[in-house]
Amino acid sequence: MTNQNKFPEKVEFARKLHGHIGPYLVLGLKMGDAAIKALNINDIERLHLRSMVYVPLNPPFSCLLDGIQVSTTCTVGNQRLQIKNAKTIRATFFTHETAKKAKITLTQQLSERLLQKQKQNQLDEQFAWEIAETPEDKLFNITLE
């Protein structure tokens, strides 16, 4: 079974943690998965993964943080998830062991779509599953350092 085939299971786990499925929760899941893939880290290295996430610190935007916690094991509790209040969403994922960094931002197209859906009061589970099925390159700009 590929990682993509396991994604619905990850979404269901995130639903239990977070309380519901929404687009920002799913974006957090996909962002974390994209970082792990971009950094090409294994399960052991993943335990050393750290993240700095810039996000508006109010729902629905901050729901992204729960998705990142589920997909990466970077949590507030283990202090590997650092959070900064910001107007736009972006994140940096890194390990000290490998000195690799992945900087992730939302694509302009996705940002515009999220704003449109918010104005239409359609940040719902249906839109979340649409995001879940969207390829990472349509959601994120990823820069490796």
C-alpha cells in the first residue's frame, strides 16, 4: 500500500484528534507529508524533524497546525513545532542532523481558491476532500536549501 493510499486513514485519525475535517486540517496533513518527501527523510530522521510554521492564529487557518502535528510528529508538546502569528501561511521544516531545509508556501492559485471558498462559506468537508485529492505541486511551492 502506498503512502497516498494511506492518506484517508491519516485524515480519519486527524478528524479524531481535531474534531472534524476541514480544508486547513487537510492542508496541514499534506504540507507535513510534502516536507517529509521533499527532505527525503526516513522514520528515524523524522523523529528529529522540526518545523517553524507561520499562520494566522485563529480558526480556520490555525487548524493547519493539527494536520502538521499528525503528519510529522512535530508537536507543541515536544517543542519541535514552533508557531508564529502571520498574515500568510508558510512553513520551514528541517533537521539539525542533515542540515536540510524545506520551505513551503501555498500556491497563488490555492490561496485564491481558499479565499473564494471562505467568502462563499464553503470551507467544508467536501472541499477538504477535494484538497486531499489534489497533487502537492498544485497546492505548494517547495524550496529546498
